[in-house]
Amino acid sequence: FQATALKSMNDAIASISTADETWSELTKRQGELCLKDEQMKVLLSSMVMQSLGRPLEETVTFAKVNNEAATYDKLVDCLGAKESCMAVLSLSGWNEFDDFDAKFFDPWSPDSACGFLSPDKRLNLYRIFLRRSVIKSESGKELTDELYAKVVEVKGMLGITDDQADEEMKTQFGPELMKSLQVATNEIIGDDYTPELVTNLKERVDNVIANYRLPDSLVMEYGANLYLRAVGVVSQNTPSGIPPKEKATALESLRDLLRLSVEDTYPAHLEVFGEVYKRSVLEAMGPTGVVRPEFRDPLKDLRSRLSVTEEAARDLFLDAVKERMIPMVESLVLELERTMLTQQQLSQKRRKDFGADVFKSGNAASGKLGIGAEGYLMADMMNLVDFYGENDVAEQKEIGKKTIEKKVVEGDEEKTVEEEVPVFETIYPITGLENGALEEEMAELLYRQFVVGAFTTQGPQGARYESAKSTFGGILGLTSEKMDEIGGSIGEQVYENIIRNSMFTKGALDQQDMMMLANVQNKLALSSEKGEDMLANCQKKILSEQADELLNNEDARPEAIKMFREKCNSMGMELGADVGISKARLVRMFEVEVTPGLMKGEITIDSGDVLGEIQESLGLSPEEAEKIFENLIEKQAKFTLGQIKGEMLRGRDDEVAPLIRRLVSFSAFVNGDLDLDVEESDAYKILNLYEAFDFTEEDKETVESNKESFKIALGLPVE
């Protein structure tokens, strides 16, 4: 069957037999050999592969020796062979052969008719056929419908992809299109432009595209660079760099001819005319740096004439702003350094010699490393704020939504309705920090200077400074958090000064002081919560300092201790938690305040209210206060016993009565549990002296109770 099939297919290819005759012979032989259709399909496919592969092998031989004419002819023969085979197989009615190219010309299948060809060889054959097809045309410069149909057939037969075919079209015929476009470009932007010129040139370009079957996308690909060069030529030939109206019209015509949209030409116009627009903005700013209202519409017209987008014009405008702003910021930095540093320090930092008269004020450097608020520096800062504001540099960016309530009238009834409105944030596109005009530390110092100046300036000018604080900080590049931090630190210092002065002169804040603090809070734009925190923190700090001063003195007076704790209590401050007084110092304050009254007999067993008030005031628990008091009683009792012993040893028994009364009082507080060290003879002697006292005016039960506790304290038996 293979022998019959191969001979029959070759006869069909050679036109010795028709397709019908060939198929009749094949089916006859199939019947003679009793072959099934499936077997016949496989065998027949193999024979077709061989029949088509042989002419391709011959084609490659001619291509190897660069015989393009013979290569072209052989590829035409291959197409004829393919058509003959297709005609025969179409009579089978088998759908396996419907997609002939996929079945027999799969370039990646080694068993296909072209599988023996490498990708480079297949592409070279296609390239030769494409080039020779144009040469075969009557004009030698076009790809006719008939020739193009053969090119498409060869493309499928050689397994050439669409991308490869497009690239070959561009490589082979792109130079012709480029030459036509270059001629058109040069003519249109020349000195003799007319609408008819554009019409005629467009016809020539269209003919090239049509003759070579080139896509419009290739015109756009070449056109982008050609248009850029054209815009550059127009700009160079115009003294101002701004194209006159007729040149602008010529560029529009060229854009249409090159199949470019308006958007496609924006990059070229920006690259060529961007600096022209920026220079115009700088000129419009004038010496003040502010684009005056009468120049804004002309700048819009210029943007339109230059065909620069609104977004690009905004960027160019910001570039011009940056160019003017950086020296302004650097000048502020230098002036602030001059107020802070001596001439020598400034010269060392700047590595430049500064003369003696370097200040706008005419004064020499003071070398005070602090924060001042010189008027001339504030004026320069406000100039920067005005420059930024009057040029509308800041931008508003929507960051979310919020719901508000508003009143509306429906009929005769007023109602409250909710409405969702956008929330905006102010954006500063040009900042000193971002552009390297200053460092973070200097930006903070400048802002601090501005805030201090705003705080210390009164009247309309002070209000103007106040309203510009956040703008100035934003221009420098500071975050809102950093500005709040700086404002808070200044507020804390001012708060502390006011509170400290009032507490030392008046002992406490009065209504006038609170009004002054509210004014400070308002001027520094502090929240009420922040103001309250600062007030509390300043009070705590001052009270803590006073506590240190009071308790570091070994001779602290009880009156001072009492006055201090009562002051803290009146201000709502806890001595431990708020003022920061340690537990040991609270114990000492209790002892210092209680001891004199205890020694003088002013604090007795009936003085529980007094002791409770002191305990609560100091923030001690009842158990802690009781333990402290017991230790104090024991310590003072032992001290008093020592005094009594000393007096008796010196024979001054008449001097011990007050001391014995005190010791009796101590023993009554703790029911005699004083752990005293006293000899029995001395104990009886002291007891006898006590019993000799005059108790006629005292309560008999109290006397007996005190005597019993006293005996226990002295270590004597109780009846």
C-alpha cells in the first residue's frame, strides 16, 4: 500500500493524475489489501509527509548557496504539492485532515513535513520568499493580493508565528516606511507648510503602508521618535522656545499623519517645552516669588499652546517653587544659627569667614544658645508662609468621610438630618526636609522659634502668626505629631513658669491663673485634655521639688510638714502616687508632725481623729499608721525613761514629774506594752513618785487604768 500511495501522490503532485483518479486508486488498493480506515489513515499520512518533505529538502539546498530565485520557485512548488495533497485527502471525508497545516506542518513534531528544519532555517526560507514576492510584483515595490496570499500559505507551511511574520515585515519593509515618514516630517515642519502638502504626503505614506501590508502600529512606533525630533526642531528655530501658531498647526497635522493621539505626544512636548514652561513660571514669580493673579491665565494659555498636560504643568510649577523656596529656607537656617552661635562658632560650622556685621538687625552675635523671637526672623518665616500660600502650593487630599448633622426645613418644620461629607488632609508637596534645605534638628528649632514668636506676639500680628503655625511646620516637613510635641514642650515650660510663680507667691492657683493657662492652651492649640495633663504634671513636678527641699532638711518643722500635705490635699494630689514621695519619707512626715504633740501631751489616747486625719492625708493605711505610731511611742518612751533615770541619778527627783506623766501617757496608748529596760528598784521608785501625784481633779477610773498600764510598762506586778 505504501508503494502504491507514494507513487499515486507523486503522480498527483506532478499533475499526471487528478485528485479523483488518485483517491480512486488508493481506495481500490485499500480494498485489495483489506486495510481498515484507521490503518489507511496512518499509512497515508506517512506517505504525504514524504511527498511534501522531498521538495522542502530541495528548497533548503538552494537556500544554502543563497540562490534566492530558485528558493522562491521551489517554495512555490511546495505550495503546489501541498494543494495537490489537500485535494486528494479532502475526498476522504476524514476530519483528521481538516487542519492540514497542523497535521503535516507542525514545526515542533519531528515526523512532520518541516520537522527536519531548524527554526533559523525555516525563518530564513520565509524571509527569502517574502522579499522575492515583492520583487516579483509588477512595480517591484508592492505585495499584491495574490502574492500576499502565497506568503500567508508559506507562513503556515513553515510554521512561522504571527510575531515572527510581523517582525520580518518590519525588517524588510520598515525602512521604506521610515524613509517616507522622515520626508513627510521634514516637509511639514519646514518653512513652506500648506494643508495640501499634508494631504499629499499622507497619501504617499498610506500607499507605502498599503503596498507593503504594514500595520498602523508600525507608523506609531516610528512616529514617536520622529515627532520628538520635530518638536525639538521647532523649539530650536523659535527664539523664545515657544512655537508660533502656524508651527503649532503644523505639529498637529504631523501628529495626525503619524497616527498619534494627543496623549501620545505629551511626553515629547514635556521633554522639549517643559523647561520653557518652568522658565515662564519663574519669570511670572518676579522678585516676590509669587505668581500674580494677572499672570495665571496667561500661564494656562501657554500650557495649552505648549501641549503640556495639567499634571505635568503642576509638576513643573512645583519645580519652580522648589527652586525659589530652597534659598529662602537656607536663609532662615543661617539667620537662626547667627542668633544662636558666636561669629567663631558660625564660621567653624559653615567653614566660611563671616564678618562682624552679619545680622539683619545690625547687631553682632551674642552667642546665646537659646530660642529667641527676633522680629526680622519671624518676618522672614512669614514671607515663606505667604510665598507658599499665595502660590497655592499646598494640596487638599481626601482621606475619608464623616457624618455631620445639619438642620433643614421641610415645609414649616425644621428637622435635623445626617449628611456624609469628605474629610480632607493638607498635603505639602514641597518641603525643606525633603529637598535637603535643612536637617531635622534645625527644622524643629525653626518651628520652635516660630511657635515662641507666635506666643509672645500680641494683637493682630500675633493672631496671624498663630494661624500660620501648622502651615509653617508643614512647609518645613515636620509631621503633625512632631509639631504637637514641640508645642507641648513649649506649653509645659510656660505652664510651669505660671504655676511655679503662683504657688510660691499665692500658695495655689486662683481664677486669674486658670484664665491665663486657658489662654496659653488656646494660643498653643493644645487640647483640653493635653492642657489638663500638663497642669497636673507641672503641679506634681513643683510639689515633688518642694517635698525634696522640705524632707532633705533634717530640721524639718512640723508646721511646714502639715502645711505642705494640706496644700497637696487641696490640689487633689496624693503624696505617694502623684507627688512621688517614698513610703519611708511618708513615715518620717508622720513622725515629724506627730512627735511634738505627743511629747507635749497634746496628742493623747483620745486624739484618734487627729491621728486619723494625718494618716489619710499622707495616704497611709490605718494598719500602717498604727504600726508607725506604736514604734514612735516605744521609741519616745525609751527616750523619756532615760531622761527620768538621769534626773534621779543626779538627785533631782523634783524634776521628773513631767517626764513621768509623759511616760504614763505613752504606756496608756499601748496598754503598757513598751518593752522598757528598767531595774526593779528604779521601777518602784518611779511608781512611788507617780502615786504621790495629785489626782483629785482626774477621773478615778482613768487614773487606775493608767496606773495599771504604767506598772506593766515598768515590769511590775499588777494586783
